[in-house]
Amino acid sequence: MVDQSHSNNNVSTPLCGEPYLLTPGPLSTAAQVKQAMLKDWGSWDDDFRAMTREMRTAIVDMIEDHANDYECVPIQGSGTFVVEAMLGTLLPENSHTLVLMNGAYGKRIAQTLSRIGRRHTTIDKGDYLPPRADEVEATLTQDPTITHVVVVHCETSSGILNPIEEIATVVAATGRKLLIDSMSAFGAIAISARKTPFTALVSSANKCIEGTPGFGFAIIRKADLLNAEGNCHSLSLDLYDQWQQMERNGQWRYTPPTHVIAAFTAALDLHRNEGGVCGRFNRYTQNRDTLVSGMKKLGFKTLLDGRWLSPIIVTFLNPADKNFSFDHFYQLMKSQGFIIYPGKLTEVDSFRIGCIGQLNSQIMQQVVDAAAHSLNKLQVEHAGPETSHPDAVL
């Protein structure tokens, strides 16, 4: 197993023998976060209601330049639950949404809109190219019936960080409303309501705040939330009704994941102590740079280069060597204490390594060393990909 005796002011030592989760969430959590789940909470109790209230305020405060224009509404379930809740609550039946897709999660948004009966148009950039402002503007100009635009902030199927500021500028200039799936970016990638005007943004507990799975949250412009009554196709996913209940008495409408919320509160404390969004971004960026530098020395090639390579997760192209097998590589990495992620690309074989969670640059160097050991075990002479792979995005 990997040496877990490291020390770092911003990273805590995992439990003995516990592997590192190098994924975009669930991820490796701090001991303090796990410890917080050992206490039981009454969902109607004043202390728990105060915890919910303080959590909602802390989340909104991560948005720069928000001027108290936004409300945070948490909802039970995984990230996909809160994405559907955002779409169902804020898109009236007569809406028409432009979906910007460049991976699995953009496609899931389109699938959700089909399922809930909301009209939509797509711009599909394939596996790894970013949607750009000029093509969004052209589509919005050509079709005046489009009322909303939805984009994934960090598309973790490739690891691309989409240019949401330039997209938001165009959406605002053309009088449309922007919805952002910031599931894997919020808390580590700064966002300003002035530079990136948006109607709503969603994320979940088990991403860059480094909590545990169990709920997601929507940050919604208050004026739009007030106009959302009766929109939602679902009882349990209605963010307007959830917000109204919380404003009246601080309660969740249905049984909340009390232990997960306590864990998230502990994670918020650690996030603040690390320097907030900026501090977390810096650590994740160091993690990515250590990982990418080391893996490239082994011969691996990243799918993305330059400005689009996020500090959240990195996609590597599979080696062309006939001795390489991802399944065997995965098991060898796991045996050394690292759980990595299979690829989600349609054009080329790949795998992914996350940079978020309780990880630091020393751990990422251990990941590189484990990858070198695994290649040696597999008798892979060089980790370079097929020459026919798509050009990396610059």
C-alpha cells in the first residue's frame, strides 16, 4: 500500500489502509469530516436548523459580487438530482433551452430535458472541444424563441474547463438566462456574479468542498426563484417549494441527510481554513501540475493541453503498447492504494485521474510512482498513445 504518513496543513492523513479516491467525487475526505458523522441529529431540532441556515449562507458567500441577490436551496440526493431540480424548477413549460454539450454530463442535461418535456436545442462539440461565445451568439441570434442556456462548468468526462465567462457575457447581452452545472468546479474555481452573470448554479456536497455524498444545492437569483412557483414537474425536486419551507421555519420538506450535512459543515470549516476558493484552487492546481508533469515523463499524453486543462481531473490517453490493459493497470494502481477512473470518451480509449479531495502534491508524486511501477509490472515499454489520437485541445 502507499505510504500514508505524509503531513500537510491542508490535507489530513486518511485512515490506515484506506485508498485514495482519485475521482471527481465521491473523493477522499478529511478525518474531521468523517468524525462529524458520528453524532445523530434531529431534523426538527433548533441546532440542526441553525446548521442548515449557516450552511446556506456560507455557500452563497462563495459567489463573488453577489450583493445578496442569490439564495441557496439544498436538495436531497446526488448531483444529478439537483441538476434536474434546477431544470424543472426554473424552466417553465413554454421555455426553450440551448444546451451546450461537450461530454457525458451535457448529454445528461439534454436527456433530462427530454424526459421532463422541456423543449431544447443543442450545440454538441463532441468529446473535448469547448463551446465558444461566437457560436452561442450565432445560435441565439438565429432563434429568438430560445429563453435559456445551460452549460457544464467543468466537464469531467474529459476534464475540460469550459469558458463560462465569455458564454455568460453573450447570454446576458442577448437577454437570455444562464444555468450552470458547476458540479465539479464550485468551491475551487472562482465565479463572480458580475463577470459571469447567471440565473442559477448547482453543485453537490461531495465535490470541491470535500464533503460526503447525499445532497446537492442550487444557488439561484432570488428574483427568478420568486417567479418559479408551479413550474416543477416533480414534488420532491421542487426547489421553489423547498425554499419556501426553509424560509418559513428552517425545515427541509422531507427527511434531510442529517449526518451528511454535519459532515459538509465540517468540510466548510476546512475550506475556509485553507483560504477558501483561492486556497483550494491553488492546491488542486499544484496537484494537477505534479501529476501531469510526472505522467508525461513516463510517456503518457493528456487529452487536453493549455488553457482548457482543469485542475479537477485529467484525462490520459491509453498507451498503444499491446501489453497495456486498463483493467490490469487499474488493479495494480488499486493494490498500491490509488483508485482511478475509467475514461468516458467515445473517440479514443482513455482513463482519468482526479486532482481533488484530500490530496496534495506529495501524494500526486506517489501516484506517478505507482503508475511507473504498474507499467513495469505490465511490461509496457512506453506509455505513448496511438498516433491516430485526436489532437489535444490548445
